[in-house]
Amino acid sequence: MSESDAPRRLGKYFRGSLTVSEENAAGEAAPPDPLDLVAMARAGLNYLRGNPEPARHHECRFALGPLGIPCHYPEWVRPNEYGYDPISLGDTDSRMEWQYRHMRLIAGETDACPVERAVRERVLGYLRDDGFAWINPSAYTGRPEKGYYVGTWTTAKALVTLTDIYRHDGDAAARRRARKVFEALRRLAQWDGDRTWYMGIAPWRDGQWLLANWCEQHGRNYPFIVEPLVHYGEGCDDPEALDLARAFTEGFLAGSQPDMGSQRIDPESGAYTGHVHLHTHGIWGVAHLGTLTSNKRYLDWARRAYEFTVACGTDHGWYPEFIPQQEYRTEVCVVGDMISLGVWLAQGVSPSYWDHVERTVRNTLARSQFFLTDAFVDLFRRIHSHRPGLEVEQALRELRRLEGGFVAQANFDDWVSYPGNPALGAPGTANNGIHMMGCCPPEGLRAVWEAWRWAVQDERDEVRVNLALSREHPAARVVAWKPEDGGYEVTPLRAGRFLLRPPAWATREGVVLSRNGAACPVSWSGPENAYVLCPQVERGEILRISWPVPCFTQTFTPSSIKDRDERVSFDWIGPQVVRIHPKGKHLPMFG
Ligand SMILES: [Zn+2]
């Protein structure tokens, strides 16, 4: 391997101009990777338990701005007869409900706490006898609304909740209730021959879709329906749900839903405009269904839209909130969706998508998890220095409840992406400086769940290690090395055939394998020959795989803002960004 080969090899996976400074040879052992999915999940539980307000029947909090005093200040839809923070209803709570169980499974906690049970009761309480979730739809339209509407979004989220109750707790009543919810969602389907559609996520009542305010756009974007149907169809073993998921997907591909304009995904290029999360949330299920049914048309459609989204972002897991947008801001909801999409594309299309998943987790996701870091606390005290000290300390104590959540809208290298709107520390989600809307933290936690769930894959006839992330799995204990050392150690917990994946960007000639300390010849196997084969592995053996790690600088012009030609540079060591230029001004995330 010569150094001059690295830019060409890396150029297949990283955009822009690449300058490789060095590439270290593979090592034999190294210190463990500090990235800890279990710690991220434990912190996530702190957030999930700290967000809901017990005094308000565990209403969840959407309008969070951690630099503001107070940190919770619903400014877009003021408290009204439906809720204190009406935008949280049927959305923030529904998203959070999914993640309590996931984070407990990662952290090894078996029992639901009272907060989890209360939030579950809240989201299932939206369901009426007709099977629909009836909600006050401020979360959909972003303005005060009168009365209650059917929300397909909330209904579909409850379908997943019920499926998981059946699947994990064996509760047959939850399965019967899920079937009723499924039948309700099917009744509302609008048919175009064999294909079907909804008006995006618009609320519905008396035969009308409410296409107002946010829903002028969101009603003409994709509905969130395919993934919930596939999840329910698999989890409750209902093939009719997979039929309906196919019909919605055919509707997506054919453009059955009217008036989508340029929000419709161009089936040739994958391009679209508008709010990214509603696209990626819709596409996710298509990638899942495509993988499940080996449907190349579905996978191609999902892959093109995914690739378009990556092209509008960066290679370190930062994806824009809008295409086009006014400022560089991501949305952690999109980060979560892209990881969920990535795990299916990695299985249905190419294992190289596991690298996208890992880079997104290591960089934007891990660096967006909210903690009271020294830098944050310093900034907080500074901007509130005119206030009484006791008030500031009380506000900081209150913020402990939000630790483990996610900063929703970082730019490339700064938690503060609204620096003067009007001033740092002003109360309000988009006013205080750090946007932490309540939709995003649970979606960030979903990404932690996906990475943990898929890092090791037990396929009965073989065990695959997909991600260079530490993971205690029933089939294998994986200890990842620091990313600059490029490698991981696997202790098989059952005998059999093991497949270990190095990153796709690693030079193949440089990959080193050892078993119980003895170097072994490397032979390639699995999909796209992307894995190193370890046949006839015995329980308790020590397998080590390592690869050379390039250090390089990547420079390009991000494209989500029209006519902005500012170039941004990323210093990488393997899959990890260590520095970004220009550096974040207030609370830099790297370097
Ligand atoms: Zn969000």
C-alpha cells in the first residue's frame, strides 16, 4: 500500500478535496474506544424521566431552550385549555414513549418506572373506540387549534407502541387493540387503483384534511405510515399490514398523493425540497420493507432519496433541517431517521452503509447529546450574570433533568445555532441560542437504539459484527478500539462462523486478523465480500481485527444554503472528526 493510493480510495466514500497527511499501519492491540452506547442510553433515561411534568399529568415538554430561564417556554403555541405546551401533544410524548423500553433494554433495566407508565397511558389515551388517535393538532399545524382531530401520525405511533407491548410483554389484548388501530388507518386510506395515500401528516375530521399553517407544507409531504405498518405486520404477524405498506409505497413511487410539488421525491434522482425529517421519516419504512421483501425498486427509491439527503449534508452525520435552508442547521430527528435508513440500506443494498451509521453516531449524534459541560455552565453563568446567583443555580439544577437529551439543531460545530434571536439566554426554543425542541431527543435515542441493536447481528448460521462499536451481545462481546487505532476485539459467546467487518474505506491489503494471538490469513466473505471470515470459531476465543487508519483533511462547500459558497474543512482520523474549520463560536463540538 502506498500513501498515494489513499486519496483515491477515500474519495469513493468522502466528498470534496482530500489531503491525506498519514496512514498508520494496523496495530495489534489498543485502548478501548471511549464511545459508550450504554452510557448514552443511561443518560437518555435521565432525560426521558426528567422531561415529563408530573404536576401536569406527565405532559411532555416540547418548547425547550436550555440557555433560557426558564428553559421551558412555549412561545409558538401558548398554554391553552388543551395543554401547557400544546405542540407536545400526540408527538413529543408519542416519540418518547417508544424509547423508554429501548433505553432500558440497553441499560439492562427490566421494569418500567412510573414516568414511563404514565407517558404510555397518555399516548394510548388518545385512542378512541374507533381505533384512531384523536388529538388537539397543534403539533401538526404549529398554531392554536380548537377541538380534536384524527391524527394519522399519532395513530401510527400508537400502533408501534401496542406492537411493542405485545412483542415484549406478550400482552394479547395489546395485539387485538393494534389490529383495531391498523383497521382504522386502513379505513382512512385514499385509493388510486391499487395504490394508496394520505394528505401527508395533515389532521383529518369530517372528511376534510386540515391543510393549515405548518400543514400547508406538511400535508403535502409524505405521511408517516410505512414503517409503523411494517413494524406492526412483523411484530404482530399480520400480513394484511404488509399489503397496506406495499400499497402506500407504490403510492409514494407513483406520486399518487396530490399537490406535492417539488416536495415529491424525484424517482430518478432522489431529489426533493422542503422539510427533511418528514421525508426521511417516510422513506425509512420503504427501505425496511424493501429489505424485508428483497424489492429492488423500493430499495433503489429509498437509496436515491437517502443519497440526495447525504449530498445536501456532510459526511460526518450532519443533515440539513430544510432543503434549501436559511442557515446551516441540522435536526436530530433527521439524524435519527438517517441512521434508521442506514441500517436497512446496509442490509438491503450495501454493507458500506454501516460506515455512514457509525460516522453519524460517532460525530453529530454523540456530540449533540446534551450535558452540563463546563463550557455550557460557564456560558450559562456568563449570560445570566445580571441575575441573582440563587436563581441561576436553581436554573442549572433544573437543567440536570434534561441531561441525556439532544441539542436539536446544531450547525457543523456549535450547539448555539441561534446566537442573536434576540439574545443568548432569552426564554424560548429558538430565542435562547440552543434549540432543543422536544421531537428531537427521543429520535436521537432511537439512533442509539439502532446502533446498539445492529452492531452485532446473530443470523443463526453466522454472527456478523457490522460496526466498530463496543457491544455486549448474547453472541459476542465486542470491545472497539479508539478510532485512531482502527480495530476491535471479539470474544465469541457461542461457537460458529463469525464475520467481522472493517470499514469499507480501509485498504484491504492492510487488514490484519488474529485468533488467540496468532496472525491468520485474511479471507473475505459475506455480502459484497465486505467481511473478514472466521470459520469454526470456538466460544471464548479472542478474535482481533485491525486496519490502517488515515488522517486526512476534507474540504468542500456544503450545499443546503443556496448561493452560499463558504468552504468548510473537516480534520478526520479514520471515522472520527477531530476538528472543523471554521470553528464553532460559542460551544464548539469538536476539537
Ligand atoms: Zn426534531
